[in-house]
Amino acid sequence: RGIIAPASLPLHRVLARQTILPGSPLLTTAIERTPDIRRGDRVKIRLEAGELTLSTSGIAQENGYIGERLKIITQVTKRELVGVLKSDSTLEVAL
């Protein structure tokens, strides 16, 4: 069902998906990475089109990880946007 997680795995960076009993092997199917942004968190949005840059805020629609794509909804217009999450909780959207 799953692969046994390596002993070098940093446990402070993972969450349990299911109950893990004492003494049982830690399987990769029982854990997941801790998200950098959680669904419902506020995110700064930077919209870029050529040399024009606009900033606004939005709400994450899913858990997200730095350097990966994330879906958000803008606070004012309620439009859905997809961009890349940066380290300072900023979503970069290229238009």
C-alpha cells in the first residue's frame, strides 16, 4: 500500500493523514507535507502584465506550497486567479 518513509524525513514538516499507531512503520501514504498556505488564508496578489504591476489581496482556495501553483479568489471582485506562490505569502500572476 505504501512505502516506508525514510528515517531522515524531517517530521516537523509533515502532517498525519490518518492515525499512526506506536511501533508501526511510518508509511508515506499516512503523511503529507505541511502546507505553507492553508485554504482560507489571506494572500497578497501581484498581477504582472509587461512592465505594469498591480497589487491586491485574496483568499486561498486550497492548500499551497511555495514555488507551486495556487488558486485564489480576489477579495473585491471575487474572481478566481491562478499563480505561483512566493516565499512572502505573495501570489504572482502573469497576465
